[in-house]
Amino acid sequence: MADLDELTEVPGVPLWRRRPSRWAAQVAALSIALIVLLTVSELLFRHDQATPTDAARQAAVNAAEAVALELSTIGAGNAGEHMESLAKQSIGEFHDQLSGYSPIFQKILQVGKVSSRGTVTATGIERLDADSATILVTLSATVTNSQLPAGQLRGYRLAVQLERSGTQWLASKVDYVG
């Protein structure tokens, strides 16, 4: 029986009809394997980049909790500080609302002698991607005012929409939910 190399050197047979050498077949197989490996690696890398890490999740949750606490821990004596802090933690529609209503809100707190002290009781991620998130926050707050000087315990549920700005998560919208 003829050796494989001898068969590829048959005179008069066109090059494209000859069987590839063993070396050429191995190179082709390794090239295909390398392409498949690189493609799978790229897909895994992209998936990993698109999936928020535990640190990103925690940063979004922390930002939403901070906004919720600022909103629920406020009173006539500290309203200016809390509104300023909220303005630094906000962007877009929510930031504009805070800026527009801050003086009126502070006046209402002063006239009604309103004070609130909130505590986060639960937090959940509704939606989270690389640039935006919606975090659900449940709060309990003790609210006092001129009509309830002893205070009353109230529960709140907030949907805090966040947008990434650089390395920070900023609140773009806050909704009270049922």
C-alpha cells in the first residue's frame, strides 16, 4: 500500500483533487478548535460584562436605601440639610422636583411641626443592568406632627429608579407604591 505522502505527489492530478497532507489536516483542525475557543471566550466575556456583579448590586441597593432614608428621616429642623443631601443623590426628573418643591416642603414641615424617623425594613431589586436599576424599598417611620405629638408608626413602600453617573448610582425617580 502506498504511503499517504506518495499519493499527494501524483503527477498529472490537479492540486485541488489531491488529499491534504497529515500536517495540513492537523493545522486545519487546530485552527478550527482555536476559532471555536476564541468565540466561546468572547461570548462568555460579553455575558460577564453585561451581568452586574454583587458589588454593583450592593452599590445600587445602598444608593436606593440612602435616598429612602433621607426622604423618611426628615423634620422641620433638618429639612434643609436633607433636601441638599437628596439633591446630591439625584438626577433628572427627581432632582428637578426636589429643587422646585424644596422651599414649599420645608415650610410645610415647619408649620405642621412635622418630624419623621425612618428605618429600612426590606429591599429588593426589581431590575438592574449596567446603567439603570429599579430598587424596591420598604420603610417603617415614626411620624410626629402638631396633631400627633406622641407619634405614629407608618409603613411605606418605594420604587427608587436609579441611573449610573460615573461610579455613582443617582435617583432619577421615586414612586410610592401601594
